[in-house]
Amino acid sequence: MNKLLLLALCPMIIALLGLVPRTARWLPKIAAVLMIIQLPIVGWLCSLIAKGEMLAYGPFVMDGIGTAFTVITTLVAVTSMIQAAMILPAERIMENPRMTDRRFTLFYTLSALFILTMYAVPLATHLGYLWIMIEATTLMSAPLIDYHRSRGALEATWKYLLLCSVGIAFALFGTMLIFASQHGLPGGGTMIFNHMIKQAQAFDPRLLRLGFVFCLLGYGTKAGIFPLHNWLPDAHSEAPSTVSALLSGALLNCALVAIWRLSQVMLASSQAALVHQLLVPAGAITVIAASLMLVSQHDLKRMLAYSSVEHIGLLTLAIGIGSGPVFILQAFNHSIVKVAFFLLAGNILYLSGTKLLSKLSGILKTVPLWGILLTVAAFAIAGSPPFGVFISEWLLLSKTFAAKEWLAAIMVIVGLTVTFIAISTHIGQVLFGKKINPLRSAPVWGWAIVPMSLLLISLLAGVSVTPSVMNMLTNLVNR
């Protein structure tokens, strides 16, 4: 058996079990256990990569970028499924007792297939398969957004499908143009990224540039780059908190990996100036636009969604200045903290029955442990030391100044400052004030373990970044 296929083993078992409605009672716990088993599997595969072994299955290869984002996706998926095992059955009993076993177990089938497609995207080293896998993430995740079957959820689902479908159509056209740019190559063109990079100098530069622009529009819509982000706040707000964690912590990274791989082809074709001119302003504008939109938010989960848009801007900027290690580091730190934040938001939503910031107050008095963790998460996601997000943002700003992109750096600093003030204000309103009367009771300690663990990882990530770690990430990017 091909070793790389072991990545699919646990998610496939969950997907198959979800097809049997009788498993509804115990499937959440089994799914959580299976995803915990996924951790040592991924760790073992990474150890093989570290020893120099090549892991591949057709066009799917566990190269440096693929390894990094496989680890990130695994951490996000494991923590989301563990929390889902606690909160979803409770929600089903208290809020939606009419949900059938078939609908409930189908949610796990789709979640597992969604995780599988998110594994496939960073491992796809073929331009065509990359497009197919990103489209598959849309198809698998859309029904998850409509989990609650409310009017708002249905509207968010259709908005997500329509906008991402338009975006993926642009990406398909861009893919065709990039392939067409190889018309002068002897023996025909290729869609394997390594081969494309080796032969990029012989590509037709006009078709290549046009293809990159269309792919950027398409994958930028999926990533949530401003002003292509309109689906993101609605989808994150209406989906269950565990699905929001998957969307923000893993799905958005997938589209950015696609942009990263295409940017490497552009660099090899001596088109670095175009990449720089498009991605650096796009990243900086996304950061400052998202920060301004954060100020006027009235919904806890929409606030977190706009925070995700801001971090997409930072990741886009990292690609624009060509810093692979910072790209990986920022993606890891953002994913870890944002998942913790969304899971805490889900806890609070279950307890209070509302997402409206105006109706949330006194969490520190109502549930002190959750309030403390929410405070820590707010400081972490806003880029406060000594958390990992602070380190990666500091390195990104340093690289941006080193690239002499003064305006972009200043815009990012302004955006980060506004973000810090906005998040502090909104979360302060949730933490302090009049104590709310909980609509439901919840196991405080049990539901806090996963967010607490993630915030601890973020803290460790912040204090463990050394030159040797950055060298390791550099070697990973160059593999």
C-alpha cells in the first residue's frame, strides 16, 4: 500500500460510517478518536519526509509546502472534530431535536470528505488536479454551511456556491491560458509544477501573465482577498462553529497554496515584477479594508470572519514579497488561534443563544474560564506578544520593509492597529458588563480543553521561533 494513502484512511472510515444512520449516537466520539489517530499517522509521514523519503501517489506529492499545510490541516481537523463530538450532540438535543439521524450522520460524511479534499489541495503538484481539488472543497463544504437549515444559512450557502463557482470558472480559464502559453514547447505542454518551473522561460509571457491574473481572481475569491471576500462573513457566521473553524483554519489556506505555486511558475518565467505588483497591494489593501470593516461589526462570528480576511491579506503580502517561511509561519499561527476563537464563540453561542455583540456581556462573570480564554484569544489573534501571530507579523513587516515596500508596510501597521482596537473593544463588551442569564448549561471545563490547548500551542509557537526554526522552514519551502 502506498504510504501517502494512509492520510485518507481515518477520514474515509468516518465518511463510510456516516452513510449508516444507525451510527448517529456514537459517530461523533468515534470520529474524534479516529482523527486523534490521524495525528501519529501524519507525524510518521512527516518523519519520513525529514529522512529524505519521497512520498507520492500519482500527481499528489508530499513536498515541502505540502508537508507544512498537511500538518496545519490535521491540527485544525482534529481539534474541530473533538469539539464537534462535545457540542453537536448537545445542540441536537437542545436546539434541533427534529434533525434526523440520516442528516446528522451525513454531516460527518461530508466533513470527512471535506477534510480529504483539503489534504489533496496542497499535495497536488499538477495544475489541473489542483483546480479539481479546490472545486471539490467547495462542493463538500457548501452543505456543511447549511447545517442548521435556517433561512440565513441557506442564503449564505447559495452565496458561497455562486461566488466561489464564478471564481473557480475564472481559475479554470486561467489554467487553460497557462497551458496554452506552452504552445512553443517541443513535445507539447505540461501541467506538472516542477516541469513548468524548469521550462517557464520558454512560455509565451503574454498568455502566462493573463492566465496568472485570471487564476488570481479565481483563487483570490476562494481565499477571500478584498474585494472578492463577500461570501466569507456570511458563511462563517451561519455555519456551526466547528465548520467555521475548518473554513477559516484550513480551507482559506488551500486557495493561497494554489496562488503560491502559481507564483513560483511566474518567478521562474522572469515575471516576478507582475507577482509583486499584484499581490503586495492586494495584501495591504485587504488588511486595511478588513480592519475598517471590523470596527462596525455587531455579530461575534462575523467579527471573526473579517479577522480571517485581514490575515488572508497578510498571507497574500507574504506571497507577494516571496517569503515562503513567513507564509507558512503566519498560516500556522493564524489557523491555530482562529480555530480556538471560533470554538470559544461556539461555546458562548450555545450558552447564550445569540451571536449579537449587543446582547453578549458579562462572560467573565457568567463563565470565568471561558472569559479568560476569550481574552487570551483576542490578544493572540490581534498580534500581541508573546503569541505566535505577533512573531510572524513582526517578521512579515521586517521582510516588507526590507523589500522597500514602505507604503504597504505602513498600511499593514495602520490596519493591525485598527484591528487591535476593534477586537479589544468588541471582546471587552462581551467580557464585561451585566451578567447574562444563560439559556442552557454546558460543561465548562470539558468544552474549554481544546481551545485552551490551541492557545497554549500558539504561545509555544511564539517563544520557540529561532534562527534554526526559520532555516528549517526555508529548507521546507525549497524542497
